[in-house]
Amino acid sequence: MEDDILKQYKKEARIAMENEANRRISENNDPVEDEILRNTSLLGMNDIIPGLLARLGQVRAALDGHGGGIKVVEKSETSGRLDLILDLTGACLSCGAAPGTLQGVKSDLETDSEIARVRFSANLLDTFDDLGREFVLAHGEVEFV
């Protein structure tokens, strides 16, 4: 019975977090424009940042809400799929939640059929203190180049 209650609380918390993230995203962004961007090929975009942001899930609420963003450091295309090296911008650089943000960005973007791989600039590692750098390298589940 205790396990059932715990499962129910986890489910309710997950739903509440998803609803709050979606609310924040829709407050800060135009849902119609985001839908157009999601349905537009990244391969033909001159500036792919809006298209990338539109493809993010809940992690976008954190980026928007904390004054952060993403920057494309390098972009290459092979067989109609993008290989991206990204950087974080703004307040995200000094945030203790940056390892989770990196994971969320990578996970969300790599679900897109036009994106083969997402990696991050090694320069990001310089923005973390020693403990943060050690943590993100050991547990971040992202690659730095």
C-alpha cells in the first residue's frame, strides 16, 4: 500500500511539473510560432536557434525562466542530419542545475529526426566550480568537445 501511495504522489508531481512547465513556456513564447518552427526543417533555417528552442520540452521553461539560452558553436550536416555542438548562454552558465539542463537539451533535441547528435562546448566546463565540473563529467551523460 505504501508503494502505491508513493507511485501516486510521483505521478501527481510529474503531471504538476509538466503542467507548470507548459504554462511557463506558453506565457513566454508564441505557441503558433513554435508549432510552425517545429514543423519547419532545421536544415533550411539560417538561424536554427528558434527552431531548436521550439523543439525543447520542459527544459525550455528553465531556460526561459532563468534568463538562459543556447548558442550553436558548430553545426555540420551528414546524410540530412545535424551534428551540433552547443553552448549555454546567460544565467545558465552559473546555475547549479546546468548539468540537468544539458541533459534535458540533449535528450529533447536528439529525439528530432533531423538531429543526429548533440554535444557541448568544452568551454562550458570552465564555468563550473571544481565540484560542479567533477559532477557533470561523472554524471552529466553529455559529451564535451
